[in-house]
Amino acid sequence: MKMKLSILSWLMFITSVSNLHAFQFADASYELKLLKPGNPAVNIPIKLDDNGRYQANEDVPLEIQVQIIEQDSYADVKVNIVAREKVYFNFSSKMQFKDMSYQPSMLLLPGYWYRKNLRSPDNAPSVRESTDWLIREDRMSTPLVSVFDPNQQYGYSLMRLDDIKTAALTTHESGDVILSGKSDLGALGFGKSEDHTYLEYAYPHAEHPHTYIRKLTLASPVTAYSKLEKGEEQTLSYRIQKHKSTDYSAFVEAIWHHSYGLLKPEPLVDQKFTDHQIKQELVKYFKASYVDFETLKGFSGVHIKTTTCESTGILEIGFIGRVLLNAFNALEFAEANQDQELLEMSQAIFASYEANGFNDDGLIREVVDFDKKTEASVFSIRRQSEGLYAMLFYLQYERKMKRTHPELEKKVKGLFDTLIKLQMSDGSFPRKFDAKLQVIDETGGSTPSIVLPLAMAFQYFKEKKYLDIARKVAKYQEEAIIGPSDYFSSTLDADCEDKEASLYAATAMYYMAQITKGKEREHYVNLAKKAAYFTLSWYYTWDVPFAQGQMLGDIGLKSRGWGNVSVENNHIDVFIFEFDEVLDWLADETSEGDFAAFAQVIRTSMREQLLPHQGNLMGIAKPGYYPEVVQHTAWDYGKNGKGFYNDIFAPGWTVASIWELLIIGRTSSYFKH
């Protein structure tokens, strides 16, 4: 069968001659992959000749037209592909930036790749595995790949402009696969050519040199092929933008505003429930999960099966169980709404932890498994801090209600005295330690979590030592975390770049601003702003597509406003807690209206989309058990894959996060008393 290739390309330059030097990617290359079912794929490189025509080394049944429209700081790339007869294809292009040396360059794929992902362990995506990566778009919080040169103080981004609305199933996770139907989903990536950096796009999706299928599991590459019938066409649109930035932090800020400005994510307007009605549904979780193990009582919230939501024998004080924060939320709601059953539950939980929640060394008993009759012997600054956070909210509330708890106050102060012994000379706290305060993991990524209770303790006990310690932590944060933009390993089950590290860093500075004044306070505002942009980079500015039959798509999940978790754990969730309050505060302090606008996107997207309620359980066995591990891309935490949840989840923290999302001004109110 005789087939002809017709590939045209032209450049349209607008405004002044200086625009010719705005971009240096003249060495753009193109590749076409064709697949005849039942046969090996054929790779066809396409090269530009002296007449501006692309020549392939064999005939193909496609006409391809590429237009690049260049302006002062950006160029739009438009691709049109028309089939002369039925064909299965994958089209890609690499744009080599001659002014971007690979070695010093810092990469950013929002919510997925930071610098070179060198904080990530083996068998997770990083440049240790390969210098060149092509990644499906739905892994990214914005369908964008970018590179920054800190020496030259500028960088480039390549962003998909098309509406990405449809997805199709594939039969295999790796290899050459034909899509089962129409799909808008493509891929973006980067790599090294000689010593230069290139940015890449592909359609439909492909992942090279590996696809990331589950935690610490890299698999063989995958290339998807889309079918075009005779006369059908496919159009693709991208924008290449140049960004001048003083450092990587400023680059992340510029990329976020660029993404937000182009995609303009709107709040979800179809809100069926009031905040009070959502809380009423979450209360069903409290009442269904309440467990009494005599010495300790609480809400069972970890290692729960989605198919049954039956309670387990585990009580966890901080992340991922958040027993005490849930107890405090339940207490406030119960008293405000005269719910005697819930009131007795919440009071019993706090009473049990006051009596039996501390070990002989004065540390909070972080994780207790009553079924196995075991408890954690390794402690964490994060869980201890989250326990103190909840206790201090409780103590202040009780003080307001004219109820006192001198014994709990004594234990809280004793715990602070114990933890303070762990502070390093640089102001950091180790991530993990044993009961005798022997350091097990000296990593400082979790350090910001202790700033919250320290600031609260300064407010509650009126003792300056808590402020002094918090200031040392803030100095460490500035020098080791926010200054170098090194946000990693705040989560307890991952060692990598993660969302929670930046979220806690920003929130900690918000707390410091609550207890300081003048230039010191202004300094903390600026640090919170820097950290907040990294946090925002993890949150989706668009709605990823799902195929029919993938439950999350069938029930209409919109991913905008949801946050990816980490490089290691590649799913979205509702980890927000009070960060929306931080964003509203930053909007007021810095006059950056996008902070508040996107906070509203987060609120409307998270508050009820996957709230299990009677008649619409969202794939969860019981009402009120808000889901976790929402698998939005081709990755699974252990079971089920894209469009579904993992079979085990931890509603303890998700309920606590959604509840705090619904409370406006809790933190600022605390510091007014």
C-alpha cells in the first residue's frame, strides 16, 4: 500500500526583532510512532529541511501541520494531525533549550517533580533512575513541565492548553497499548541532550523510561496509541513561557500564578449541603467509630476497610488517626447542638487520655493496638505535636467554659519540657526518637509541626520560653527549609518531596505571626508566603479525566482544589486542615487575591464531593467516613487503581481535615483570648 507523508511547519514572528532571541529551541525535533495492531510499533523521526518542511524516513498516512506563534515572553504551539486512512499513532516533540544547561537546572512538574527529585528514594521517580522522563499529564497538579536555571535567573515552562476532558481505558500497564476510545490525555516531560535541557510533549499519553504503578514500584515504559479514522483530525495546543525569577522559590511562585491565570479554576457551584449538614454527616463517623478499650477511648480511624468500615483495635493520636482533634471537634459540636451522646463520647476520650494517654516518660502514647496488645515504641515530633495541638485547643475551650484540668495542664507542660530536650543546636527537632529520647531519625523535615503547639502554649500559659523555642525553630525553617526551598519528609510513611512539609512550613509561620509584632511579624508573613506557593503547587488547578467505569469519574469527581500527596505516594486527598485559613490571611496581608480565590476553590471542591451519605455512599460502606487515597492517575496504593480508592483507608484524619476546613477563623480566634 502506497502512503505519502505531508508535514508542513512555519514560524510566525510578531512584534520586534528581539523576539527572535526570546526562545532558543530551534532544535525542536518530532517523532511519530505508528502501530499496526498485532505488529511491532514503528518509530519515525521527523526532521526539518532547509525549506521548512519535515521529512520522514518512510511514508505514513498522516498530514501534520505545526505552527509556532512567538511573542515577547511566550510562544504558542499548535499541532494539527489529519488521517488519510485509519491509523494508530503517537506523536511527540522535544524542544531543546540551548541556553539551559542540564546540570544546574531545576525542574518543576507541579505536584510531582521538584528540582531533580533527589530527596526521593530508589524506585521512585528521580534523575538517579534516568535523566530523561516523559510523564502522563494527570500525575501533575497542572499539565505543565518547566525548567529553571538559577545562574541565569530565568526558566521556561511548557503547558498544555487544550481542554483535557476525556480518558480511555487501556488493557495493559506497560508496553504499546491501544486506547479503548477517545482520550484527551497526553504526556509532558524533560531530558538531557548533550549538556542542554529539553522539554517534551506527547499525545496520547506515554511514560518513559518507567511508569510509576504503585509505591516504590517503577515498571516498564508505556506508549498509548490513539486511533484516527480516515479524514479524522487531532489538534494539540501548548504554550511555552519564559519566566524571569531570582531563585527557585520565585520560579515556583511564577509558575503557580501562570498556571492559575491560564486555567482559571472556578469554585464548584453545585453545593448541596450547608456546612452544618456536612458536620451532621461527619458526626455519623464519630458515633459509628467510637471504641472503648477501658484504659483509652477514641474514634477508630486507621486501617479501615472501605467495604465494611468496621472499627479496628488501633487508636492513633496524630496523623493518621487524629483521635484527639476529632474528640475536640465532636465536643464543640455536641455542646453547641445539645447532642448528649456525642458529648459523653468526647469527654470520655479526653478523660481517658488525661488518665492513661501518657507513658512513664511523659510522652503521648502515639499508636496503641489493643487487638495485638502492642504500642509504638518509636515516637515522632509530628504526632506528639499534633496531640499537643488538640489538647491546647481543648484546654482553652474548657477554660472558656469555666472547667479546669490542672492534671492535664501539668502533663502538657511536662511533655513540652521533655520534647524541648530534643531540640538541636540549629533549632531543628528530629523526626523520630525513642522513649528515652535517643534519636532514630534526625531528619528535620517535620520540625515545623511543633511550632503550632509552641505558639499555642505561649498564648495559653503566658510563658516566654515557648516563644523563644518557637523562634529558634522559625530560624531553622528559614535557613534549612524555606530559604533553600527544601520541603521534604514531613509525612511519616515517605522519604521524599511532599506537600505536607510545605504546608506545615507555611502554617508554622502563620502561627509565629500570631504571637509577634512589627518587623518580626512581617518577616514571618513573607516566609509564610514563600512556603505557601510550594504548598499550592501540589493542589490541582484542573479536573483530570476518568474513563467510563472508573468510579470516581462516574460519580463526577472534579479534582480541582484537591492536593497530590508526595512523589512517593502519587494520589490526591483532602489534606488541608486550616491551610485555607492561612491562604485567606495571606490574601489580606499581601494583597495577593489569588490566595483567597483558590482557597475558595479548595473549600467548594473538598467539602462534599466525596462525602458518603445515605443514598450516595461514594464507594464507602458507611455515611460520614470521608475517603482517603483517592487514586486519580495510573497508580495504586495497593489495590484498585485509577478511578477508585485503595481498599484500606484512614478516615480519622480525613474527617478531621474536612471539619477544620469548615471552621473559619479557629486559629485567629484562639490567639485573641
